[in-house]
Amino acid sequence: MTPENFWNEDDMRRDQKFYVAFCLLESALGNYAVARDLHVHNKFNWASTVYYYSLVHALRLVCFIPMGDFPTDHAGLAKLYKGDTPPSKKAWMPKFQRNFESGTQIEQISFTREHIAKYFDANGHADSITDEKFKKWGNILDKARECRNNSNYEGLIIAHEYMHTSITGQFNKLANLFQKACEKILPEVISLFKVFLDKSSRKKYWYSYLNYKEKIEGLYYLENSLKYRLLGEGAVMNTNSHNRNTNAIFDTQKSNAIINDILEFLKPLRMESTDSTFAKEVMDNISSGIFSEKKSLMNEFTMQIDKLKKIVDEEQRNDP
């Protein structure tokens, strides 16, 4: 069974695919928001890194929509958009498949830029403009990856981010270039996400979930998550008190500007007239109990943190 066959088995799986896609979009926009926040506070190194990951999640999303899977290694993702064929073994679905309770076997597929472009072309053929755009994205990601490696891994460069005769200016230049790339690509990716919604028989259900204000789901959850990250807990109602950072200081004016820019990106996904019954059905289909793979991934993440905690706690106890 191919990944796409798996995701199209029934409406429950279609809703789960939509949810995975939306999580990738949330990740891309969340990273962009944090990167902008770091950027305005002159933390150029980490701003560049987080901008970079915003691009990674965005391009993973565009691949996932038509193919139901995406390359996990960054070099492979860049190769895909540049027109090369990345290794199929370095893909997301094999890891996701380990969490299947049904024993379903998912085929490893070959990722091609042509396949992606063909999906998004209205006539069902690879459009030269879309294909050329994807090639540019691949070139941007490839060069961004190289810059990120040096800016984030090389101590002789990182140590001179502050007040250096040449490197400080280069870090600032790099962050500005990353911001420019994100602000060009992210709105276009949102437009492609909208194509995915509009092509589906579940269109009304998905728009209803995205605009489910009553339960703070979809775009309302995303908006609150941005406020929580950039403005703190006080900007979001009904947050958990145990997550409160009482020592945090937030730049309200700059943070609101960042959030407003992202909300502007998201306007094409807004819809006034929706059906809460449709939204609830999607919520039921993506709940942890039914979406067992999602639940397993979250449990695995929790266990990894617990293992790290055990090691760190033991180290502290062993201190003289």
C-alpha cells in the first residue's frame, strides 16, 4: 500500500492526513514567529536557524500533500525540489509506520518534483511556472542548509556573532535573507495548502475545523499558540498554570506585529460560515485514541524525556 492509498482508505484517514498537514503548517508558522522574535532582539544566529526550520517544515508540507510522505533528511528534501531523487529510505512514513497497530505495510516511494507540481496544477499536468518555483525553493533550501551548518555548528564563527568587524554584519545579513525567503515562500505554501483543502470531498469539514472558534481549534489554536510564545501566558485564556513563566519579559508591540503578519498570511483559510458538527467529526477522527499512530509518537516523546530526566537527576545526585 502506498502512503496515498493509506491516507485515502476512508474519511477518518483523510481527516488524519489533513491534520498531519495542518501540524506541518503550524510548525512552519510557529518557527517563523519565534525566528522573527529572536531576530528583532539581535539573536541572529538562532533566528537564522529557526527561520531555516520554518522553511523545512513548509517544504515537507508541500511534498506531503500529494505524496502522503516526505524526505526527513534536509539534503534529500533540497534535492527533491531541485529535481533529483532523494533516497526513499530516509522518509517519514517508515518511522510513522512503526506505530501502526494494524500491521499495515506502507511501500517506500520515489519522491519527484514533477509529481508534486502535477498535483498542484489545475489541469493535472506539471505547470512550468510551478515547477520552476519549486526548483528555486530547492536551491534556496540547499544554500540555506549550508549557511545554517556554519552559523549553528562552527564555534569559530558562532563565538564572533557580537561586535565583530565583519562576522556580526554577516550574521545580520543571513537572518535578513532567511526572513525574506520565509516571507516569500510561506504565503505561497498556504495557498497550496488551500488547494489541498479545496480539492477534497472533506472540504467543508476541514474548513469547519480550521475555523472552530467555540473550541479554540484550528486557526484559533494556532493564533493562541503564537500569543503564548511571543506574549506569554497572560495573553491566552485558560492556560495551565504549571507552564507559567513568571520571569518572562515580552516586547508587546513587536510581538503583536509578528502575530498580525502571520494572521494576514492565514486569511485565505478563514471562513465565516462553518458547521460545528463537521468540526466535531474531524476532532473525533484525529483524537489520540483513534489516531493510534499519533498517540504512540507522543508516548515515545514522553518516554525519551523521562529517560533524559533520569540521567540528569542521577548526575546531580552524584555531584560531590
